[in-house]
Amino acid sequence: MPADEKVRMPSSIISLPFWIPQSFSVVDGIARVCETELVVEFEIQESMFRMGTKEVAIPFEEIESVVLKRGLLKNMLLFTTKRMHPASSIPRSRAGQFALRVSREHTKKAKEVESLLAYELARRDLRSMSISRAPATPGSPGPQRPHIERSR
């Protein structure tokens, strides 16, 4: 790669700090909603040792749902993926689901993440519905509306 060519990083629309409870370690991170994917960046710290930073990118096509569960002291964003593999690298993920804990001070941002992802998932679903309803061939007529005779 030439020296003047820059690596293009996906621009994040919104970032949200989170943590994941673990038995004997601490997982802190930042979830970023980008143009086409959710990027979960986290670091695991066991006692006094940091295990390094990991980054997992999950395309919107792989996300089934996202729900913000509100609590008294903390909130949780619960993600469900269509397959197990995209979420398998995230700590405490199970059967394609993972939860990111969010402090009360970031509740508004967590709600924005939920809304933005719900909007993107709805757009994806509408696109797939319109593609499946499209005519099979370019010259064939589209879906026909039934003819209704009106009496005078």
C-alpha cells in the first residue's frame, strides 16, 4: 500500500460505553453504530493483567433484534443475532445473544442506539420485502389489483 493511501475506517454515527459483568474479570468497552455494522470494541482485565483490546464487527444483516431493558441503577442493551457466529467472540454471549450493560448516565445514548438500530433493521426488512414482491422478469406485469365492479 502506498504511503499516501490511508486506510478508511468506518465512521461511527454514535458511540456508547458499556461493561459486561464477569466472575473474576472486568470487561469494559465501546459499542459503535457505523453505517452498515455494529462494532463492539472491548478489553478484558483479569486482576492486574489486561488481555488486550478486541474488536468485533457485526453487520446489520446479521442482527435480528435489539432491546433496551431499563433498570433502577443500570440498563442493558440485549442483542440477538441471526446466527451464533457473529456474537461468539463477545464475552458471555450465548446462542446468538449478548448483553451490554450501560450506566444510568448513558441511558439517553443507549435509547438512541436502540432506536437507530431498530430503524436500520426495519429498513433492511422493508428492502427485502420489496425485493421479494418485485416481478420475476422485467417485462412481466407486477402484482395485479382485483377488479371491483361498482353498482350505480
